[in-house]
Amino acid sequence: MTHYLIQLSYTAETWAVMVANPHDRAKAVEAALQKLGGTMERFWLSFGDYDVIGIVAMPDTVAAAAFSMAVAAGGACKTVKTTPLLSIQDGMEAMKKAATCGYQTAASHGNR
């Protein structure tokens, strides 16, 4: 399972509903994630650019994209951002592959 950082911002209308009738949206989120084969690790309300920050585990990128699309299509959020997260071990493996892939910058070729 791959982990993803979910960041979202509610619309003003959604905040009005939430303030008038405070409730925990985690159950609705968790049910949708489970239907896609994923799990909810943890969610927080936050201040700043995003109103909710969460970590989810999804079986693949298609499931993660489907979840993001469903949330965005619902209309309650004005911004939905999904970022894949690498474990430290996967990041180190990526670094090793990057070191041997042979990529050269334009600057390394001089002025041709």
C-alpha cells in the first residue's frame, strides 16, 4: 500500500454547514476509502491554506486518483491536493537509481 498526503480546503458554504451542525466527516471518508481498497491513517483540521490534512493508504494510484476525484466532484471542497509519499527506504532506493540513470543536465553539455 502506498501512502498519500491529502490536503483540502472547504468552500464557504461547506464551512457554514459545518459550523451550524458540527460533525466528524471521518466516517464518510473512511467508508469511501475502504470501498476503494484503502484505509484512513489519520486526519486533522488545520489552519492556513488547507482546512483538512490527512494521511491515507491506497492500493494503487488509480484508487488514490478515484478518491481525489470523488472528493473534488462532491462540491464541498474548493481545493483537493493528493501527494504520493515515499518511505525512507523507497526514497533511498530512488536516490540510488537516480545516481546511476545517466541523466545529464543541459549545463553539463556546455554551449552546443
